[in-house]
Amino acid sequence: MACDEFKGSTLSLTQAIKTLCAFFTVGVMLSGCDKVFEKQTAPAEVAQPEIKVNYDQVLSSANLFVYSQLSDTLSKAQALDSVVTSLLHHPNPLSLEEAQKAWVETYNAYLQAAFFYRVPRFEKPRYHEEQQTYAALREQIDSWPIEGGYIDYLPMYPLSGIVNDLTLKITLPSLMTQHGFSDRSFASIGFHPLEFMLFGPNGQRSARDFIPQENSVETVSIDVKQNSPEAVAEGDSDQEEKHEDEDGHNHDAVLPQGPQNHNRRREYLRILSAHLVASLQQLNDRWDPAHGYYAKQWHQPDARLNLSRVYQAAVDTIETDILSEHIMVLLTSESMDERRSAFSGQDLANIQAMLAGVNNLFTIENGIIGEIKSLNAEVADKMMAELQRSTRDLSVLKESMITDTLAKRKAAFSPIQQRLVSLLESLYLGAEVLGIELKALPVSTS
């Protein structure tokens, strides 16, 4: 019976359609008859507007974050360079302490944005030719762990290192050639050689090591105790013998069996500090939101892909940099020789700085968590809570715990490990909300 034979009232039409549909299967009735019925009687449903992720806005916030953080690092590095200059003009315990403090502040500022090296990017051919790619700059800025004896003397080796190798020139090209010469740990430039120069072995650098004095004659006393840095340091007092150099300047006399080649050490320190500033300036310029080469790449068509790369870099920082390269070593290794900041004793502060960087990236205005909150407030709140808990749990630890026994380190850092795993779980939930794909974790976090 054809439907168009039913003419008349709406009621009779409805009854006829139902009678016809009774002869068909449930599947046909659902797909066919209901459609006819809906067209005649059901009110049209109002389509819900689709919530879209503002990928461009989040990327702009991420760019602002990395540029602001690198700008802050650059400012601190310039201040460090000024303090180093002051130390070289007036070597004394106070100026050395100021330089050490400035190094700590600069390095921890750098670590808060350092993970952006993980974000894939295009490099100019010129950067490859000149060895100035992001990877190359990072290797020059933050190569670790390092061998202190490759740079300067050690307690039992008073003539070790580049400083005391009179066949090597103390110039930037020469130091660049020596950087990673035969092993990655043989670093000659960057934050950590600068750290060793300022803090010395075991954090016991003496300001006397930077007194202008050539001392290029390689002399070694038979008395090892007399030669040790501790013995030299014990001689630091206001009543020490003074002498005048050729220019008429008074300087504290230094034992001939003590550290040698002061002027080479001074020049090395000056070059290290100046090169660090120049390298950070390059990175800072490339992230300039207006004209930076790396910043311009945010404006490519696939903003969602770019955001996934930034998000992945933050996840990898927690998984690899913090959990694998720092926390896992503290939980499993008896030896602490592979520490990141072994000479300054800032390893815990390094972990805190890296986590702070991830936290700031996610919580910046118009940032990642804000966008997630507009889509799923519950997931955003979970992420915020895990970030805050992880930061709080790390903040109550003491730097001395880094060098505790393995058993004590396990007791202190196992809860931190579990907290960071929970943070990773929440970050993966946030990625799902944003509709971005992340690589699978190597193991289940459940």
C-alpha cells in the first residue's frame, strides 16, 4: 500500500504509516519508518556547537613562555659575566661567592626552558655549516657529566687539565676544538666547565686561584699535603705576605708548589663566561616571537601538530630527564659520580627547576591547562593537583639527601617517583582532551 494514498487528517496518516511499518523488521522500521514519522511530527533538534581547541593561542603562549624564560636566563648570564669580571679584578672569597651564587641562579633559570630543545624544528643550512643548530648549541651550553680534571687541577693532580697544559692556547677556537675531543665527558665549554672553574673539586675553589700571577713553571712539591688545595686554602688570611708585580700592584703571595698558571685560569674563566652569554643570546634571538626563526615555525598550517610536539617535549622531560636520568640514578646507583651539578651540589635544585619549567608552561595565561579546563574541568583540575603535589613533595627535600646512602635515598625519592608517575598519567589524560597524540610510554603507569 503506498503512503501517498493516505490523504486527510494527520491522525489517519500516522495510523497508516504505523500499519505499513508493522510488516517490516525492526531494523527497517528504525531506519525508514521513523524517518518518515520524524519528518512529519518530531521537532527539529538544536545542534550543539562543537567546542574547538584554540591551538594557535596555546602555541603563542608557549612561545611567549620559552622566550621569556630564555630572556631571563640571558639577563642572569650577563649579570654572572659582570660578577666574574669583578672576581677577576678583585679575587677574594666574597667576589667568588657572588659568582658561585650567580652561576646557580643562571643555570636553574636555563633548565626551566632547556627542554624546548626536544621540540622538532627546521634548521637553516647555515646553522648546520657553522655548527650552530639547536642541538649543537645545547651541547656547547649544557654538556654533562664532565671530568673536572680535563679542565683544571685536582687535589692529587696539581698540573692536570687544559689550564696547566702549556701546549694548548687559551682561546675560544682552541677550547671549542677541545670540547668533547675524545669523549663526551671531556667538556671544555658551557655551564659545567664554568661550574668547575668557580666551585673547584669538592666545591672547595679558593679565590687565590684567580690572583694575577703567571706561575707557568711546572713545579711540584714532594709534600703532597702541602700541595693540596686544602693546604693552600689554609694560607688565606689578611696577614699573608704581600708582593708587588712589575706594574706595582700588590697581590697575595702564592706558594710555588700550589696551583699553577693563574693567568691561564683567569683567561679561561673569562672566555667561558663570555661564550655562555653569546650562546644564550643566539637561542633567545631565535625564539623572539616577532622575528625569531624558531618562533616563525609556529605559524605553519598544522597548529595541532606543533602543539603535540611541545606537549610531548614536556612529557619527555618528566619521563626521561627527571625520572630516568635523575630519580632512577638516585634510586639505584651507589656512586654519585654521574651527577649533573656535582661540583656546586645543586642536583636537587636542578630537578626542581626542570619541573618548575613544565609547570610554568602548562599554567601560563592562555596556556595548556587553561585550554583543557574549557573542555574538561575535571581533567584540568587533576593535572593542576598533580603538578602542585609533585612540586610540594620535591620542595621539602634537602640537597644533602642527594649524597645520602642508597637506602636513605630510596626512602626519600621513591614517593617522588610515584608522584611523578601519577603526574604523567594526568598529562596523558589532558592530551586526550586536546585531541593530540603522544607516543606510548615504555611501560604501563597503572
